Amino acid sequence: MNRNHQLVLLLIIILSSFKLAFTQINSNEELSANEHLVLATAWYQKSAEMRACYYQAFQLAKIKLDNHLAKHDGNKPAAVIFDIDETLLDNSPFEVHLIKTGAVYSKDTWNEWTQKAEAKALPGALEFTQYLKNKGVEVFYISNRKINELEYTLINLKAENFPYADSTHLLLRSMNQSGDKTGRRNQVLQNFDVLLFVGDNLTDFSEDFAHRGTDLGFSMVDSLYKQFGDKYIILPNPMYGEWENAIYGNDLRLSEPKKRALRKEVIIGY
């Protein structure tokens, strides 16, 4: 075999190896199902910009709270309503678990995480809730965690020193209840003047945002833009949320290949 034939044979072997490795990577459906979480979770855990966004949001919330308190008539006591997950507590280790194991979100995998009660307070969250307590403003936690997670959620909130961490101020959804928070918000509004709503998902503010339509909710947000940074304080969450569900037409039963295709289909390039 001459030198040229040897080089050709070596090139064929190298290309075949690359093809085999590429095929093996793409055949791993469990890994690819969570692969889109890697960069989002890395940003959430490892970017200084993420921390800056949280500090900025809670600093703005303090300013707006003081403005609202100055105009508060006092007929009802003042309160602020918070979501919990990715608003006050950081559950990104759960996303890392899904990435590493190839598991998918489910009631069981989520409960396994929340029972650990190990989620840490997000930047600025504890300071702002303590600020509210010092101002005489009550804190209510309205979360779509299920009622069977109440004990562990309270343990977690108390471990992180959040105020008003009790069964009166923590309103979870019952086992057969939908994710609509309207009833629980109204329960608080009956007795309190809610000055701010704080969350990472638009339905933390109003269930109207659940109906996003084909424009993914852009027109609704645009029509209410004055509320954001005033009554509504929103926090960043690139890892999951109803924004992602809307891309799938709110049909989470779609196959992973179809979801991947839709994620690519909606983005705009040139």
C-alpha cells in the first residue's frame, strides 16, 4: 500500500469515527430531551447578570412599595403577594438533576426535590421580605406547589429566614385544584390591600395571562406595560414556565422531537 492509499484509509477511519460518535449522541433521546436546559440553567446559576437582575427587581420593588405606602389609605392592612419558585427560592439544582439523570419533570421527581427543603433564597429576596415586615406589610406566598408539600415548603422558608412562614400566609393549591391562583389571590384581597405582586410567571399577576394566543401573550403584555415595574414585579426564569408551554400550544403531550422542532420554529433570524 503506497503512502497516498494510507492517507485515504486514515481519512476514512477518522470520518467513520466522527459519524459513529455523532450517531450515538443523537440516539440518546433522554439526554437530548433536557439538552435545551443546559445553557438556561448555566445562566441562572453562573451568570453575574442573573444576580444583578434579581437585585435590580427587588430594589425597584422597595421604591414602588414606599410610593404605594405613601398613598395607602389604611382601610385595609397592606400586603405583598409572592410566588415562591424562582421568585424567592432557587430550584435550579432540580433542573441540574434532570439534565444529569435524563429524567423528566413529574410529580414524583419534583416532590423528591421539595422534600429535601434545601432550596436557597434568591439574591435580594430575603432582604426585601424582611424590609416588608419592618414596614408592617404582610407577606403572602401563593404557589402552585401542592398542599401535600406544605410541611416541607414551610421548613424550607423558615430555614432561609423568610418572614410570615406559616400556614396562614402560605397558600398552596389543593390536590384537585388547577394552577389558577385567582381564588387564592382574592382570598387575600378580601382582607388586605395588595400593593405589589411579585413572580417569575405572568399568571402570578393575573390568570388573564394564561390565554396567550398565537402571539404568545405579547399583545397582552404590551397593553399592560404600565403595570410592570409598578404593581407587577417580574423576575427572570429561562429554565421553564408558561412561556415555554405556549410555544408548544400548551400541549405538553407532544413528543420531544416535536418540541425541539417547535422551539426552533418560533425563533426569528435573518
